[in-house]
Amino acid sequence: MSPFNLAAINFVWLPILPMVIVAVAAIVVLLAGVRIDDGESEGLGLVTLASIGVAFVFTLGIVGQSGVAFAGAISIDSFAAFFELLILIAAMFTVMMSLDYAAENGIPGAEYYSLLLFSAVGMMLMATAGDLIVIFLGLETMSIPVYVLAGIMRRNAKSNEAAIKYFLLGAFSTGFLLYGIALVYAATGSIKLGPIHEAIASGALGSNPLLLLGIGLLVIGFGFKVAAVPFHMWTPDVYEGAPTPVTAFMAVGVKLAAFAAFVRVFLVDFPAVGAHWQIVLWIVAALTMTAGNLIAVVQTNIKRMLAYSAIAHAGYLLLGLAAGVRSGPAILYYLLGYAFTNLGAFAVVIALERRGETGNQISDFRGLAMRQPLLAGAMAIFLLSLAGVPPMAGFVGKFFIFSEALQQGYVGLVIIAVLNSVVSAYYYFYVFVAMYMQEGGIEVERLSSRPALVAAIGLAALATILIGVYPEPYMASAANAFHSASGAEGFHTTTAFDP
């Protein structure tokens, strides 16, 4: 008998090991849950949390690497690692919010945590994709579990409505994305981002109708996932009806994955035809930030308000995309601050929720500063950051994006963005006023018995402050990550790591 060949086990597989760990953990959690009652799922949550932590450690090993794997299907660079780390943080915070929430609301733990992990795998796949088909596979792997998670509270009518709306509109948008991929392939002869970049950069396809139509359809497909106007219709109803930890996961994780693919495809591979798609993104960005902020003003439900806020922030990010390649690092920095700010805001909403009495009306926040001053203080930090008040992360992120856009000559769009920021201050400070200047509201129950939720709120608040007060290392990391995909390191000419 020949000895066992260990040559097949090599370090080539290390870059995808974080995704493998998360996928295996999802399977283990699902199988282990067969013998565990739904009300006793906290142990599965802790296993999920530990698995994400292990994947996070292995992802750190990708930072600084450069190349491609699996015949160019997977990109190995700091850009992928940056987004993978953020996605894992979003998943980690979601689990911390869910440990008590799932048990209290009768959510089946095995299905819930395994779906979270499977969705995270899809997000990570989108962030590391080296060709358009992998982006599509990642998007579907991310989206299908989230459709189910939105409706996982099967006896809740709003949760069912959220799942149906998200599924139907999501399936519709997927068709646009896939058709766009087909047209880009027809124009360039490849689905891999490297050859596509080279074909477009040669100048021969600058006005190719198939390529331009394909890029337009890709904008529609990505626009749905980032909740850009006019593809935003699903967002408020889905955010309101889904379980709040799932809402947080959608608001942060889905947007991170979508913008990871959006930035890589458009700013790294399509800049040579930027004159065609930048004007489209100019219009979409202006509509998105304006509609999101104006409609948010009249909301009385905190989850719907945060949904329209997320739409508005997508508009600010699209402003960065429209401004071109130089805004890449600013977009990544903005997403970093956005992630912690929104995760923290939704965690505070969960702290106020009670079974049978949702507690997610803005009026429920009245007098919170008197009853729970630390909780109100954390929410104030998140609201100030979302409004773009210095020195919070949200202000610095907007400053970087607006500055780059101004340098590229997008004065009109920046003026629209600044005016929208002023409008947004109204509805953010409305919650602030309710907490500190009004009486009433609801009591926060058993906060001391939910240490994971308290830790999530505290860590998010600390990160929101640190990223804003001391932005240099975070901006440097964002710049290194972006330039690993598009800069001097030569993303498309690095060594291939094929198993």
C-alpha cells in the first residue's frame, strides 16, 4: 500500500480557509441543533461566535498577500481581507445581539445561526471574487439565507411579508445582474476581472454597446443590494418586518459585500469607460441621498427611520463611486465607520424591544436618558455619527468622500450631499430630543442579564469614537486595502496561487 500523500495539503488553501471554517461551522451548528430545543439555543450561538473568531484570526493572515487563486476565480489581497474582516465583525455583532433575542422570541437556533453563517460565506465570497460568476454565486449564497432569516419568525405577519418582498424583488434584480454579466462576457470574451480590465483598458471597447448595456445592468443589480434609488422599495418594509438582529445584519453585512463587489468591478476594472457610468452614478447618488433623507424625516418607527437612513448613506457612498478611483480609500473608510455605527444603533433598538411589545417606535425612546443614561449616551454617539457631527466616524468619512469628490470637480453633487446632511440632522436629533428632553417611553428590561448585547453596544460606541477621533491608521489601512486591488502592487499581474 502506497503511503498517504501529504503533498495535496499545502498553503495554497490558506487564503480561503476563513470561508471554509465559516461554512463548516454552519453545517456543524445545523446538525448539532437537531437535538437541541429552540429555547435552549444559546450554546449554538456561542459555538457560532467562537467559529467566527477563529475565521477572523485566519483572515488576518491574508493581509499583505497579493495574487489570485483557483485560476483567477479568487482574489488574494488586502482588499479582500479588509472586507472579510468587516463582514466577520458584522456577523460577530449580530450573534452577540441574538443570543438572548433568539431564545426569547422562539427563533429556532440551529436554523438561525447556520443561515447567518452561510450568508456570511456568500458575503466573503463576493469580497474575494476574481470573476463575475463568483460574484454572482457569492451574491446568491448571501441572499438566499437572508430571505429565510427575514421571515424566520413564522407566526409574525410582518416577518412573513418582509421575506416575500425581499425574495421577489431580490430574484428580479438577480436577473438584471446575470444578464449584465452575460453582456460583459459577450463584449470582452471573459468573465474574469483581470482579462476584462485589460480588454477595456486597451481602448477598443470604449463605445461597445454590449459592454455599456452590460455595465448598466450591473448597476441595477448592485443598486438593489445597496438600496439605491429607484431600487430601494424593499428596504423599509423588510427592515421593519425582519427580526432586529437580522435587520442589522442586512443593513451592514449585505451592504459591505455589495459595495466590495461594486468597488472592485467599477473602480478597478471599469475606470477606462468611467465617462459612461459615472454620470449614471451621479444621478443615482443624488436621488438616493435626497429620497432617503426626505422620507426619513416623517418616520415614527425607528427601524424604518434607520432603513431610510441606510438608503441615504448608500447615496453618499455612491457619490464616492461616481467621483472615481481616487475616492476608493475614502469609500472603504466610510464603510468601516458605517458598520460599527449601524450595528450599535440596532443593538440599542434590541435593548428596548420586548416580546409582545416591540418598543421600536421613536416615542419609546422618550426619557431614556433618565432611566438608562449609559444606553442613551451610546445611542447619542451613534446618532451623532450618522448625522456627521465631529469628531465621530461618520463626520470623518463624509469629509474624506466629499473632499475627494470636490477635487474631481463634482461640486454640484457635493452641495447636494451637504444639504442632505443638514436635512438628516433633523430626524437624528428628533430621537436625541426624545431621549434627553421628553418624558414617557418604555422601561428597559433585564439589561444587566444580557451581557453580550451590552458588550456589542459598548464596543460599537468605542469603535465609532476611535475611528473618528484617530482616523490615521484606519484611513491608512483602507488606502492599503484599496491599492492592493488597484494600485502599484499590480492586482492583475500578480502570481497565481492555483491548487
